[in-house]
Amino acid sequence: MARGARSNDRLDTVLVVACVLAALTLRTLAPVRREPIAQAVRETFVAPLLAGQASVTRSERALREASALRRATDSLTRLAQDAVGLAAENAALRGLLGLAPRVAWGYVTAEALPASTPGGASTRLLSVGAQDSIAPLSPVVTAAGVAGLVATVDARSAVMLTWAHPDFRVSAMSADGSAVGIVTAHTSNRGGEGLLELAGVPFRTLLAPGTAIVSSGLGGVFPAGVPIGTVLRVLSDEGGWVRSYLLTPAVPLPAMSGVLVLRAPRVAAGLDSVWSR
Amino acid sequence: MERRTLGLIVGIAALVVLDLAVLRMLDGRGVLDLLLIAVVAVAGRVRPGVAALTGFVFGLLRDSTAPDAFGASALALSVVAYGVARLSAGAFEERLAATAAVLAVARVVSDVLTVLVAGRIHGTELLVRLVWWAPLGAIVTTVVGVFALRLLPPPADRRRGRR
């Protein structure tokens, strides 16, 4: 009897040690090796749940937007009755309803669902995947501007790096084209989480607080002209050669739920007129 | 299959599905942790080794949605499940205070382990997570967990004790 209990205890210890070792191994695997495992788990067990979650999110947003839609419908009804200047007014109302009509083609709408793991706030799980013709490095935008980019793509879902992710980069310029640089997430032990950093701006170019920063289109990931944020203040001037600026992001993380994922042909065609209105 | 076992499986499955499918949308910071409640419920009813394995599998499900921290939740929930099963052997569900204490400690340990192993947050954000969000998460998870565990069929030992 005692031998049986000891044997069971030994088996328990072996199991817990195996679990801890397996978890540590997964944690230390290179992203290229651990992603297929994560993808297999997601596609097998989490994807069916994700479909339900996405539909609940859509319902929640539909409820939130109900009043705006009702106002739009009322206005459209009045316009239909008046039948004067209908096309122009209709276009204005469509503009109110969001970004999609402006982008017009080459995109897919998605729900960006936050990860529940503590510290996983810089990634989102998208409710679209390879079957929606999106690919790694596809830009993700909202009506306000740059939200992030697609990191990995499964059949029915994808992982997105938000602009808050340490690996996120976008080449940027001031809206008037006078300054160029690279925008990254701002990470500092002295506070300022949730902000962006524009680095590598030539020292002679001074950007005033409130200056709009947009994507420059260099690198080919993001098309030119997508809003990234606005200048908050100078962060540093490294050796009198270049300056870094702290930016307020155009898309706050909490507001990132309904997004558009741009497909490659749309990126190639450019989006100059979409945000410049 | 026994009615009690079926009830337990349905209850645990409901907690897992709610955590992975619905909760994330309502609670971006992960204050309420239904997956942990499910792990504690299982740990109170099975051997420590099986509990650790369950924690590992549940943790892996959560990790798959955040590849940046892949393995962190699996490790944290394995350790928590093993600890709960080893220390309590299901007896904690007999008393309300013991249930609450186990859930609170399990949540804090799980949160701290996950955050440290994931290594994605540092500085003030880490401090805020450990000093503010971890205790707040423990309180919320404990309150909900106490009710959830009462709704699940009791462990076999407790049931025999009542007869």
C-alpha cells in the first residue's frame, strides 16, 4: 500500500516537472519555432471560440453605433424625400459611417481582440486569416490612422503587432514632408507608456508640438499618408545631430477593436486621398 | 458516465469557453480569471500530477492567443494546479474562507509567475501590475470563484463525508 502511494507521488512529481520543463522550453523557443505550435493550438481549439467572440464583439459595436446609424438613416430618409443634392449629402453621411467607404477596395474588416495574458497587451488576435487573403506585414489601420501590422497568419485568424509592440517600426514624416524619421513604441522606466517615439529627425528640423506625423511610404509596408500621431515634445537631441520626439498616437490602444487590414494591391495603389480629406 | 462527472465536465468547459471567448472582450486587463478558477476546480478533484497537466493544457490554450508570452501561462497554471492539489487535496472547498484563501493565493502566484516569465513588461508598468492589478484580480477572481466552485459538483471525498 505504502509502495503504491510512493509510486503515485513519484508519478505526480514527474508530471509536474515535465510540465514545467515543457513550458520553459516553449518559452525559450525562437519565434519561428514556437509560432507553428501556437498556430496549431489556435486553429484546433481557439478558432471556433474566436468566431463566437468576433460575432459578440460585432453585436456590441452594432449596439454602440445604433444611435449614429439611426441619425444617418433619418437624414437619408429626409434626403430621399427632398431628392435635392442627394448624391453629395449621401457621400457625407457615408463618411460619417467610417473609413471603409473611403478606402473603397482592397481591404478586409476585422475584430482586434486583446490577449488575456498579462503583459500581452501589445498584440491582438485578428478575426481574419489567410482565407481572407491577408498576409504577414499587412498594415492594420482604423479611421484615426496606424493601428499596427500583421505578424503571423493562420487560416481563420492572425496575430497583429500593435504600435505598442517593441518590434513595431514604421517610417514616418511630418505631414508637410519637412522631416523624416522612424516611429517606434516609446519604452521607458520613467513613465510615458502608451506613447510613440519619432527617432532620427535631422537636428536642423524642429517640429512644433501638435505637428501631425504620417507614414512616409518608405519600406513598402505602410502606404504614405496614414496618420501615426502628433508631436508631444522633444525627447532627446543626441549629440546635436538628430532629435527624437515623443508622439501621442493617433489610435489609442483601448479604442482598437474594429480595424481594417489592407491587402497588398491596396497598399501598392496608395491611400493618399483617404486621410487628407 | 456518472451524472456528477458530466456536471463537472460541463462546468469546467463553460468556464474555459467563457474565459477564452467572451471575457477577453469585456475585460482587456484580465482582472477576472475564469481559467484559473477552472484549474483550481480540477486541482481540488484529481491527483497533483494530473492537475499540473490540466494547468499546462489550459495555459497553452491561453498562450496560443499571445505568442509573445508563449509558455508563460502554461508554466504558471501548471505550478498553481500542482500546488493546490498537493496542499489541499480538495479539502479547501468544505469551508468558504479556505476556498477564498486558496483562490486568492493561486491568483496572485499565477499572475506574478506569468508576468515574470513572460518578461514583456518592465519598470513602472510592472510595478503597477504587481501592486495594483494582481491584488485587484485576486479579489475579483476570489469573489466569482467562490460562487463558481459552489455551483460545481463537490469533490468525491466531500460527498462521501456527507453520507
